Amino acid sequence: MKIIISPAKSLNFENQAPTNVFTKPVFTKQSKEVHKVLKTLKPTDLSSLMDISDNLAHLNWQRNKTRKYQLKELNAQVKQAVFAFNGDVYTGLDANSLNESQILYLQNKLNILSGLYGLLKPLDAIEPYRLEMGIKLSINEKKDLYDFWNEHVTLQLNKGVKKNDVLINLASNEYFGAVNKKLLKAKIITPEFKEYKNGQLKMISFFAKKARGLMVRFMAENGIENVEDIKNFNVEGYLFDSNLSTDTKWVFTR
């Protein structure tokens, strides 16, 4: 069983990670190809491409200019991915409070999709960046990031799965689009998280994102190996709803 999640736009490189152990991204060579294109873009290009403010565009222009890929040690500009990302999913995951064995579980099970790095393990060292997968950025002969990363990401995921294995898809649609579902060897199960509000069942983005992180944490804390045990997820009021679920879509409500 493997797990896949999205990265986050927000980053935290200020606080020190609870461990000095780190690994290197598997697609460093390919990431440098993406970076080579990013370095050619001016702040105004980045602002238009990513629909971000001038300040954010200038910050990421500076990041693109100074990125070195010298991932030999942790420092103010190099941090493990699971501790560097700081969005709603990672608030739910709260990796900083996990113990060593739980982090090792994630290192063995969890994959993080990335526009710049393709696919990351939790302890892979990264430098600050912003590059969403859905951005229309052509790389070499590839029309966009989906086209560039699709084959690389799918083949790498297939290396980590066995026959009749399962991939728990906790990524957003934007990021999971980088995976070729037809070529993926594992069965894909996608948990969904919904809220009862005013008598109606709705998926609310903020809560759904946090719940994805909560589920990853639940799996790490309980060392889950049997996919059926995920149905026992009962954090912050969520419960598995068998009536709303299918074989590949597992719905949790509260």
C-alpha cells in the first residue's frame, strides 16, 4: 500500500525540523530541466503565469536565480519536504509531532507530488519554490508539466507497488493529473471528506484538505498495512459512510 498527497504553496523554512535525517529527490536531473526554464522567466512573467502578486513573483524570481541543488546538508535554504510544506494538508498531518517510527512509516509509504521535483519522499531535501502542477509551462518538447512529469512519476510509482497493491489517493485533482491512471499497476482508492451543513452534505475545501493530512497521520500513528483498516478513521468526528462509498471512492462524513 502506498499513499500520495499534494504539496503546499505555503512553506516553512524557518523552524528547524525534528530530525537531521534526509534523502535526495529521485528526479533531480529532471527537476534541473524545469528549473532551467524557470530561470529564464522575469518577475512579470511569473506573475502572469502563476497569477500571483508582484511581491510573490519577485520572491520566486530570486528563488529561481539562487537555487543551487546542493542538497548535501540541511540549512536555512534546504529542508525535508514533509517539514517544509505548510498548507492545510500539512496542518492536519503535523509531521513535526510524529515520532521516529511514524516518520519512517511515512518515508516508506508516502509520496508527495511536486511541480518542480515531480515526486518526493517525505524526507527528501528541497529548496524553497513555487510551481503548481497545473501551470501551463512548456519544458523542452513537453507542452506542460503534466506532459513532462507523467511518464516519470507513473513509472516511479509502479516501482514501489506490488501485484494487487493499493494506492491511497489523497492528492488534489490538479496534482493527481500528473499520474497516468491507465498505466498505474495499483488499484486506486480515493477517500473523500464531506460535511453535513444545513441538512446538506458538502465537500468544503479547507476541511477536506486538512482531513487528508489527518488521515495520513492516522495511518502513520497506527502503522496501517491493511487498507481496510483505513475505514476505521474517526478523527475529528469523521466516520466512514458505506452507503455513500464505492469500491474505489471511500466517503467519510461528519
